[in-house]
Amino acid sequence: MNYLIIRKETPADYKSVELLTMRAFWNIHGPGCNEHLIVSKLRQSQDYLPEISRVAELNGKVVGAIYYSKAKVVDDKTEHEVITFGPLAVEPTLQNSGIGKALLEYTIKLAKEAGYSGIIITGEPTYYPKWGFLTCDKFGITDAEGKNYDALMCLPLNEKLFASVHGKFIESPVFKECDDIEEIEHIGVEFPAYRKVKIQDGFLMLLDKRLGVIEAVDGDNYYVKFWELIIPAKLSKDFKKVSDMPKVGDDVLFLWKKDDKSEIISVCKNMLEE
């Protein structure tokens, strides 16, 4: 991507990075989000690793960020030091443009050069294996509750050191300190007010799947508002009845195809507005 710069974050970036993080995760895992609060608290934590955390700047504007922190894997009384990252945020109108890829590749190299044994994350299981991440069950590592699932992944950086790592993965306490609704609302007054959406089918709209609103309909052509963008789209083949067709103002899930006409796959009801 032209003019993309990966660099350290400065205090002048703080609020703009928190805003882009808020936008990147808004309505993804539930109504609203708390990732912007995580970023704010993580910077003040002893577990924060600013030496490998980075932001991405495009044409003078910060459009992405990745935050690393210390973590550990505990087996009985033995603690193994590892690291984790999160949030990894990209401005939503620029997602799937290589910004997240650039941040990952740059910082994984930094983490390896710094001598860390490995990275453990909870993330999108169809995305991170591209960078060598494997499910943690292959290494005898579980979450803090002793559970395994596809989203719990690790990337050995030093195979000799990481070979001895097994047990329960424990993140920084910061991540559990950011669920207080009052605190989320308090920090929220510093940013634009965005509409909250809760849908029956759940969330996790990642990769090419997005939540938007029908802005206009012209025959078989639909126009979906996604943040500040108006995206031309067509209906998927799943729409059989005229009564099921989207109308202006409807919330929809759509596949964002930047090189082709995007595809609306379902109409969603905002359960907060029923």
C-alpha cells in the first residue's frame, strides 16, 4: 500500500487510535464495544509492551494499530513467559487493504528479534494461520478455564524455548477490567455517538462480512451504507420471496467485495429497537 508507515505510537496519537479502535470493533462482538477502553488502560499497565506495539499511518493519518502485552502459561507452579497481542485494529473503511497484514508481519519480526518464546492469542481461526499460528491444543496449552477451541492459537517464535511451554494461558488482568458499562460509557463521551446494534444471529463480522444499512434501492441494485461509504450491492440467491427483500433502513449482513459488486446475504433485526 502506498505511503503506509509502520511506527511507534506517540501521545499525540492516543485519541485518534482509540477512535479507530472503537470504529473497528463497533457492534462486532456485541452492541457497541470496549476495545477502545482496553487500549487506554493497557498503555498504563506494567504488562504493556510498547517496544513491539505499533501503529500504521497512511498519508499522514493513523489507520491501524496493534498492541502487545505480557502474558504467561501456568502449569502447576511453573510459569512460562509468553506475549499476546490485542486489539489489532484497522479503520473499518480500509479493512482488507493490507494494513493488518503489514502490522502483523512487522511486529512478529520485532517480537522474534526481542527473544520472546511465542505469541498466544484468541483470534479469527481462518485468518491467523496465514502467519503460522496453530491451535493451542497441539502444544498442551488451554485457556484459563482449561478449555480449547479453534480461536485459541499460538505462534512459536523460538521453537526450543516454546517446546517447554504448556499449561493454562493467562492474560494481563487489564482485559478483565474493561467490562464495566459505566466506565465504557464514561470514556465514550469523548468520541462520536454511534448507533448500537444487537442481532439475533450474533456477531463476529470479520474478514469480508459486514453489518450495514440499506441506503437506497434502484430495481435490482441496492446501496448499503457502511460507515461513511455507500457500497453498491446485489442480493444473494438466498432471497426467494419478495416479502423478504431488504428495504431502505434495514440492517443487513453483506459480503464486501471491493473488486466486484458486494452481496447482501441476510436482513437483520436490531433487537435493541424492537
